[in-house]
Amino acid sequence: MLMTLMFLIHPYMKFWKLSLCLIFMSFLLMKYSISLFFSNLTMNMGCDILSLFMIMLLILIFSLSIMASKNIFLLNYYFFLILILMKILMVLFLTSNLLFFYIFFEISLIPMMLIILGWGMKIERMQASIYFLFYTMFSSLPLLYKLMFYFYFTSSNYMFLYMSNFFLKNYFTIFFFFFAFLVKMPIFMFHLWLPKAHVEAPVSGSMILAGILLKLGGYGLMRMMMIMMEYFYIYSNFLISFSLWGGLMISFSCLNQLDLKMIVAFSSISHMSLLISGIFSLNKLGLYGSYLIMISHGLTSSGLFMLVNIFYERTHSRSLILNKGLMNISPNLSFMSFLIISSSMASPPSINLLSEFILCYSILYMYIYFIFMMFFMLLISVGYSMYMYSFNQHGKLFKGMYFFKNMFMLEYLNIFMHWILANLLILKSEFLILFF
């Protein structure tokens, strides 16, 4: 229905009406009665709390990304790809069939790759789309093989049937289930595709990629944990230590970046390392904190990419050397930058603060010897957020900035919606704990 509506609306007003339709759909989802069980909607489709809030986040991020797409050529084709991607992801969150889950997990790559190829920034978008496709696709092929192997022995693809011992009888088999989701997040050393894809994608592509697509790995790990919980213990110590160490290294590299998009992209990898650690802490608080950070990071990282695009549209550069001293000419933009960057670095009352506090407690409760890595990683994450804001807003103004345009009302609304959702959700965060 939404795709039909897309072609009927006037081209200059279509992003407004589509966004309002998507936001209205998210409010309709709030009528869903919260239950601890998976509610079947139809064959192989259903919804529980884990998928419900991801669908609400999906609709909100897509609404805000459409509002940000005001300077896009070939608007009809662009919105067609975005809405196709939204429907694919919605089916992925609703399916209870493992094979369907894998199919839509991989098909979601195609619209995003076409968005990067068709509306990317520079000629390097060709390389970025190839990296994006092959890293994520080839890492998932072993998972397909094991799912077919599982179906051959059990004659079932139902997501909530516990996997038997004869199926998971060696370490390599178990690792194949993890690897596809870890690369999608991505984990350190398999993250090369993410900065390239973010830098070359248009603003709405970066918002969707950071807000939703990076969360598919965490969502898949949580679904797999329901059916193979005891096997997560085999890799828990290794993956927690490796992800925290990788997050620490990535946080250091953020301090060495001059490209604003690269800083936001690398900060996403650092946050995802916390998410991986929380899932593999194997306790309820860890899962709760990981789910919260999926939602909070989806809102704040999307807002940061919107903010970087505002700078880029006015200065035609993402360099921190050129984008400095902006407080002198645009105090309003400086204030909005402070709001969204402070939410990203887990300042109160952001839901990021609650999620990081819960994750720290859950990981240190299980493994106290990770305290130093976690402390330095969180400290440096605050450091590069302050570095990004202070370098961008303070200092001597670049001479070419005297014709700097102020923010439009639509941009104010977009940034404010990201910030208000990331800060007000903490008031009702207790609903999510019902699932865990």
C-alpha cells in the first residue's frame, strides 16, 4: 500500500507524507499487547517483544531517513528501493522460519548495495558496495549450509525448536552460526566494509545502515541463543575479550580521524563490541543491556549521520579542519550538535547511559578481569565524542564559512526527534525487561 501511495503523491511533498504514514504505523504497533510468548500472526510469521521494538525502531528510522532525503535525484526509484528494503526487514523481524530468516537476512543486502551504487558520494562507491556485498554474503554461506543440514536431519525450520546434540557436535559447526552475525555487526578485524559503506552512502543510506542493518547481527544472535543457549559458553570468554579489545583499538583510531563520517562509523563498531560482550555474558541483564544498546545506538548514530550531512551540505566537506568554529556563526546548530553528541556518549538522561551501565554490571559480574578494558574503552569513547564536538564547534573560523546557511526547520525537527526518543525512552525502559 505504501509503495502504491509513493507514486500517487506529488514528488516534492512525498517524503513528508510517507514519513507521516510510517510514524502512524509505529503508533499502531503500540496497541500490541505485551506478552512473554511468540504470537503467531499467520503461518511462519509472528511477533514477540524482541521483534516488536525492532519493528518500531525500523519504522522510526525509515521515517526520519525519508525526511532527510530532500536533495536526492530520481526520487521515485530511490523511495522504491527504501520501501522495498523496509518490507524485507519487516518480514525478517516477523518470521519464525529459520530458512526464511536467512533468505531475508541476505536479500536485505541488495537494496542497500543499489542505494550505495546509485546515490553514493564518489566513484569509490563501486569499491564500497563490493566490500559490503562480499564481506556479508560470503560470511553467511556456512550458515546456509548448516541450516540445510539441520533441516535434513530434523525436517523442521522452526526457529524455536531446540537444536539437538548430534547436530552441534563440534566447535566449527557452532562457530558457523556465530560468524555470519558477527561480520554483520561487525566485529573487529571484519569491519573493513563498514567505514567504506558509510562514507560512500547517501545520508539516508547511512542512517538506515547504522540504525537498522547493523542490528541484524545482534538480533540474529539473540534468536540463535534461544535454541542453542548452552553452546554459547564455548566461545563466550574468547568473544568477550576479543570484542572488548577490538572496541578499545577502534576507540583509539577514532581519535586519529579527521573525517566526521569516519569518526561516527568507527564509533558504531566500538558500540557493537559492547553489544557482543553483553550477549555472550550469558545472563538476563546482559541480554537486556544489549537490546537497549541496539535501540539507543540506532537512534543516536542515525542522528549523528544526519548531523554530519548538515555540515557537508553547507561546507561541501566532512573534514574537521574545515568544519571548525561553527559556534561563531550558527549557535543553534551548535546546540543541536551538543544534544545528539552528548546522547551518543551516554550522558544522562540518555538511554545509552542505562544500557552501558547494565552491560558493564553484567559483564563484570561474570568476568571481573575485563574491568580495565571496559573502563578504558568507555573513557576513550567519551574522549572522541568531546574531541569531535570541541574541534567542530570551537576554534578559529575557516574563512570560507562566512556564507554558512543556518539550519532549516526540517533539519531541526529531524535532529530533535532523534534526541527526544533517545532520552525519553529511559522513562519506560522497564517494559523491555519483561522479555528477558
